[in-house]
Amino acid sequence: MNIRSPIGQTVFLLFLSCIIGFSSNLFTSNSIPWIAPELTLVEAIDTTTDEAVLVAISLEQAKTFFDDGVLFVDARDEGYYESGHIQGAMRKSFLPKLIFNIEDRQGKDVPLVVYCGDPGCGDSEQLAYDLKDSGFTKLYVFKGGWVEWSGAAYPSQVD
Amino acid sequence: MRRYFKGPVVLVARLILGGVFIYASLGKISDPAAFATAVGNYHVLPFGLENLMAMVLPWLELIAGVCLIVGIMVDGATIMIIIMNIIFVIAITQALARGISIECGCFSVAPESGDNIGLQTILRDFGYLVLAFIVFYRQEKQLEFFPKSV
């Protein structure tokens, strides 16, 4: 690496920033974890709390919500949604339109379940954070998603 | 056009860019958790990686800013600033296109700082890009101490 060349300098500055950034995080009092923690599954769901909720839920908990008539939002792309989704789930759309569609049915403080394809997909979590930023306060991410739901042969539909 | 990129024009551009980036870095360095949240709000990085970004980016801003003002590795620092600004513009644009309304996290990382993303933040970043290109395409090197010549 030639530190006299512009590219060499750029690489050097990037390297230096990484070294200082990582090591200062080790010694500072307000350090953060290297990798931000993912949402963790909750043992029990308290729907009576007034506090904002954004947690992950299991298949059984999702089924309970489904039986209670809670709104599900499918965070997958259109094609996946149309080839099969949780019965009654709302399709994802441009965020303001989705928010409009949800608010047409319920308030921002009413529980809402978001799901995507499988535990590895991040779309449900991402959409949940988008909705949180937009003022929704009772958000549950069903991490098992369509794979677990359809595997359990729970009610679904094709559009 | 490039023949004007010399003398005080370049020095002023270096001072403004350096000052802005040093100022922008300080709040982020003092509160990495809040900055990680601000980065996460853009939803451009895969989950978990916003923390790594929050550790490195503020130091990159600080070091690039100091280099520009002091006159060390000006070319490298300018390239770094150009790359950062392009990334900022892309991140803000995609957030706006998806309809996400979030705080910029550009200068203040405190929640409710009031610096929301919008056309003005994109234009501001384009302004910094113009300054950075003036420095990068400068015709003479004044008050630069390393490297003396490339």
C-alpha cells in the first residue's frame, strides 16, 4: 500500500478509523455490543400494558393472536403473498399506503402481527421498525413466518 | 472551471468541510448507542451491522476532518468524505422513497433533535460534495504537509 497515493491514503484512513473506533468502544464507559441484538422471543405476552411493544412471538402465540382476530401484515413481496399467505393478512405496500390501510381498520395502539417468509428473513423485523417509527405501539413479529404457519397447516389463503 | 480551484478557494473549502465533519462526529462519538439507533432507522444495513457502523463512521468523519484542516493526506480524506456523502445521499433518498420519516442523525443524534431527513438534507450533502470536488481537483497544494507531492 502506497500511502502517498490517494487510494493508499483512503485505505489507511479507513483502517485507522476501524482501529480507533473498535478499540475506543472497548474502553469507553458507554460502549455498545459489536452486533446489535435481534428481537428475542417473549415467554408471555401482556396485551394490557400501556407501554410500547416490539417483540418476537412464536408460532403458538401467533395462532392465539390469529384466533383473537388480531390483524396480520405480510411483509413479503407481492408474488409470495399472492401464492399463499395467512388468512386475512394484509399485503405490504408503499409504507404510507400500508399505514393508511391499517388505520382504516384499527388504531395505532391496537396489536398487530408482522411476518415474512421464514425465521431467516429480515423483512418482518424491518417493517415492524418502520411501523414503530410511524407511531404504532403494539407490534409483534412472528419470526417463523409463512414457512412455520403453512407447515402447521393453519388457516391460509391464496389470492 | 478547475483553474479556479486554487489558493484561498481550496483553503476555505478545506476549512468548511473539515469543521463540518469534526463537528458532526463529536456527538456521535460521545453517544454511540444513540447513533447506532439513528443508523438502524435508515434500514439499509443488515440487522446487527448498524453497531459496527456506529463505531467506525464517527471516527472516520473526525479523522478526515482533522486531516483536511491540518493538511495531512488531503487527497485520501477528500475521497473518504466524497464516499461518505454519496452513501448519505443514497441512504436518505431510499428512506424518503420508502416513505420513512426519521431524524437525520447527521449532526445531533439526540432523539427529537428536529433535524429530519428531507430534500434539504440531500441538498446539504450535495453542497459538501461540491466542496469536496473543489479540494480533490485543486490545482496547487497549499499548507499541506504530508505528502508534499503525489
